[in-house]
Amino acid sequence: MHDSRRFLVTGGAGFIGSHLVTALLVRGHEVVVLDDLSTGRRENLEMAVSEGGVAPTATSRDTDENATSDLSAEPASHSGQLRFIKASLLDYDALEEAVIGVEAVFHQAAVPSVPRSFADPVATMRANVEGTIALLEACQKAGVRRIAMASSSSVYGDTPTLPKEESMPPSPMSPYALSKLTAEQAGGIFARTYGLDIFALRYFNVFGPRQDPASQYSAVIPKFITRMQSGEKPTIYGDGLQSRDFTFIDNVVYANLLAVGIDKPETGSGATDGAEVDTGNRAHGAYDVLNIGCGDRYTLLDLIKSLNEIMGTDSEPEHADARPGDVRHSHASIDRAREVIGYVPKVDFEEGLRRTIVFYTS
């Protein structure tokens, strides 16, 4: 049984954010979502509401007159409550309202794409850097101390050393990677200056249900699944030997919950024993950067082979020129995340693929 508390999820209508919303609701917590729906989708919130079993409330800042009916669901006895504020992080009045009374913030809002960041670098920096600083300032003024920030493995760039460790010097290769690194550094400044307690979680190639396969900037796995299901060839940019540490969404949600002390490490899982990990009592001004991945890597050709085996298809990829900003190999060392918050992945790559395929093919 969990005591009900209030949390803010920025970007809560997005892929990762909406899964965090579900996890918080089913634990009985109150959730405030701040999202301008520029990349997030109302359908993701509807799924979060349905799985969380809660009837949401819209605020006066939600200008969509159908907001409440679009998100309606019968409440369940175990569920928390959801409040949705349709606004940008750069809407300072809305942001000030969103942080009132929250215990911690899960900061997921961002322009989340390397290719898109080349197409519109100014908008990327404004959303990811200025938006993050606005959030940090609002938290500082409201006395909200605990923040789990979404960062990215892209900050490492194309350094050949594997696996990537947090102590390695960053080398961003895209406006997106630069924006995430700058946001991390802003978090460190606010932690040291104002006593905030911040984790910057460097996600490695997150995948799972609720990613939008139709988006021009969609991630590779949902795009591959939907194309292969319809008999089309998946497109690989480059030779297909580039590798990624594909990380199922449940692992990322778990890491966030560990970071703010909502969940404890599972005993016997290989993590540090739960009694030794207490992120809820960290010192004021604590700041950590942690890799969140599975600690393994697969090439894109490996990915297509696994998808063919699970889906019963026989798709061959078509190749296109490599894209600017794409790194060759990405592989996380998760030793520090295990040591600091007790993180051990719950769902491996193959099982994550199976769950994702079920979502997109059912």
C-alpha cells in the first residue's frame, strides 16, 4: 500500500511520460501532467488513464473543450487522480501552477529527436534548455526539491569506448545532444546553488508501446514493426551494423521511480539490497548523472532478425545513406545506476520486443 502523494510529469502525454503517469496512478498517487501536445498525444493520456483507472480533471488552461470527455474513465479504488494542464514549459503562469504542492517532478518534456533537431535547432534548444531552466526555477521558488530529469545517451557522441560510462567526457554530435547536455549542466547548477536533489537519467534507445510509428521522427522499433507487418521493407540508414542498447519502457519507468524513492530495489535481483539504497534521504544539493539502459547492444540487422523471428515475417531491409548526428555504437554501463539507486533492468530486449509487437499488431 502506498501513501498518496502528488507528482508532476512534464511531457506526460508523450511516450515515456505517459507510462510514468500510469505507474504513478496505479500506485494511488495524484498526478499533474503538463504537456502542450506538440509531440505528445492525447491518446497516450487516454491509455494512461484507462490503465490507471482514474477519472481526470482538466484545468482552465486546457483550451480544448473536449479535454475532459476525451480522457474520461471510470475511477478504480486503487487509483490516484490525474490533472492535465495543456501548456508549454515556457508558459510561466501554467508552470507555476503545475508545481504547487508536488513532492517531486519527472521532467520528460522535450523535443526528442536528433533529425528534428537538425531541421529546427532553435526550437530544440528553446524547448530543451530554456524549458528545463524555467522548470528548475519554478521548482526552486515553490520549494520542490526532488527532480528526475530525462537526458540521453546521445551526449556521449561517437566515442569508440564501450560501454559508455558516466565519467566519460561528453561529445554531442547534434543540436539535440547538445541541448540535453546543457540541460544536465543547468540541473547541476541549480542543485549546487539552491539545494535541489536531481538525477539526470541518460536514457539509451527506449522502446515500447505508445511510440508513434507514423511520425516523421519516430523511433526505429515501432517504425520497423509497422512496416514489416504491412509487407514493406524497413529502412536502415547506413550498413545496419550500427548497434544500440535498446531499453524497454518498463525499465526506464522503474529507474525514475527508484530515483525519487517511490519504489525500492527488488531483493535478490542483483541490485544493491533495498535497505542500503535510500534516495529519499539524499543531501540537499545532491546531483547525479546515471545511465539507464540494459547493458547490452544489438545491431539494426540483429533487430530485424529478431523481429522476423517473433512476427513470422521474412523482411529484408532497404538501405539509405547514414544520417548526420547518428552515432555508430551505443552501449550503457549501468554499474553506477545499480550502485546509486539499485537499478537492474526488469525486462530484457527479446521480451520487450514481444510486448511491443503485441501492442502494435493487436
